[in-house]
Amino acid sequence: MKRKTFDNRITALFGVKHPLIQAGMVWCSGWELASAVSHAGGLGIIGAGSMYPDVLRTQIQKCKKATDKPFAVNLPLLYPSIEAHVNILIEENVPIVFTSAGSPKKWTSTFKKHGIKVVHVVSNVLFAQKSESAGVDAVVAEGFEAGGHNGREETTTMCLVPLITEAVKIPVIAAGGIACGKSMAAAFALGAEAVQVGSRFVATPESSAHLAFKKAIVNAKEGSTELTLKELTPVRLLKNKFYNDIQTAYARLATSDDLKSLLGRARAKKGMFEGDMNEGELEIGQVSSSIQEIKPAHEIVKEIMEDFHKTISKLQRI
């Protein structure tokens, strides 16, 4: 099939061929994945949430050498070394920053002052409107199907995207439960101008996730994930021994402090990066049940976009 381009506000904003964005996932999305997705015509994102400042700088520099296409960095605003990270993004002339886990009001103007485009991840209409007021260029509307940390409202992508597209004037990027061209087309029907895909890109050779985690994703079935730890920060996890320990703690009426103690430190690193499938925190989305194989990122971009255009064409004939 002949490769097609898609022109809208998002592709113009980012300078990319496809309105397809790879999510910035801790322990899974380093420079190799980001550069591969960007080189394939999408927008790759380096996930800074698991990186010390010097590591982040190295990742950005390696990404620049690997591709001449635009890429972004995802920056959780609750990160303890936030000022060091912000300075690195500015010094390294990162073109686009996706912020999350905090208010965009403090740092958006700083980024914009240095010519950096800003996108903020939201889980409800109120946060989308506050992000627009803060001056961001676009928002990611992430439904509760998504992996990793989620909104407390548990609003699905199908409900969230149209609510937010009606509430703001800036472009909306749909996320949560999207891993193929058909779901991308559905997101566009709801008013989105791009999609952000996370879980599908974890199961790639370029992902920095441990091979054991990638294989666990491929083996996931319906019901293999669940949103939990809502008393702390809601997170969607693949069920394993650690997940079962959480359920046991709930059955014993565990307090928030009990859950914090059980979670401890570096659980996500232990699972997703080091490959401990028993004691690690395995953050992945519901859509993992549809992922059947590990394949290169550029093939995934190609398949999603071809399926998207084929689906749009089919719908136009109805």
C-alpha cells in the first residue's frame, strides 16, 4: 500500500508525517525506541520519569544522533529533580515536551519562552481546561484503559475524548486502549487529532523493557490487568505475585501506610527493567491482551497507519 500523509493541527505542530505518538513510559522508552518511532514518521518520546539528570542528557544526545526527525521527552512534574531536568531540556533544545503528573502552570511558560512546544496529559475535563489556560499547545486525553498511572475517575477513552474535545479549543490526542488502526480511527471519530500508543510499543526490540516483561505482555489475556493502589496513585498492573500481595493486603484492611510499605521503592524498575516477574510492578494497559508478538517499532507504525487509512476508506463507503 502506498504510504499516505495526514495533515492536521497535530502533524503541523510537531512537524511529523503521522498523527501517531509513542507514549513516554518509564523504564520502557529510551532513545532507541523514541528515535525508531520518529524515524518511521510518528513522534517518539523519551520517558524521563525513570532517569537521573545525567542519564536524561545522554538519552537526548543519543536520540539526536539516531534520527534527524522531531522527538519529545515526557516529564513527570512530580519528579524530585524537576529543575535539573527542565534545564537539560532547554540546554539540549528538545523541541517538544509532554508533561504529566502535576500542574502544567509552573513550567509551561518557561518552556514556551525557549520555543519548546508543550503537551500535558490529563484524565478529566477540568484538568484539560486548566492545561489550556496554562498555555499548553495540546492535551493528551488518557482513558483508564491505559497502563501505568491513571486518573481516579476511571473514565474510559471512549467517554473521555469527546468530553474533552468539546471542552477545549486546542488539539486533543487520545490515549488508552489504542494499539491498531481501527482504534485510531475510532479516536478520530470522537474528535481526537492524534493518538498516543504506549503498550504496543513496549513489545518491540527497541524498547528498553526487559525481555521477560515483553514476553509477559505477549502472553497477556483479557482480565490480565487491573487498576489498583487507588489510595496512593492509581496504577494499572499486569497480575503477578506482587499484585496478589496487594489483594491480600486489601483483604486484611490495609491502610495507606501499609500499602506504601508493601510497594516500597523501585518496584517498577524491578519488574519492567530488571525482569522480576514475581516481585516487580508490571505497568501495562488493557490492550496488552491483543498484542501477539514482539516486532520492530517501524513495522508497528506502518501497520497502524495502513490499517487506519484502510478503516477510514471503508467507513467512507458506508
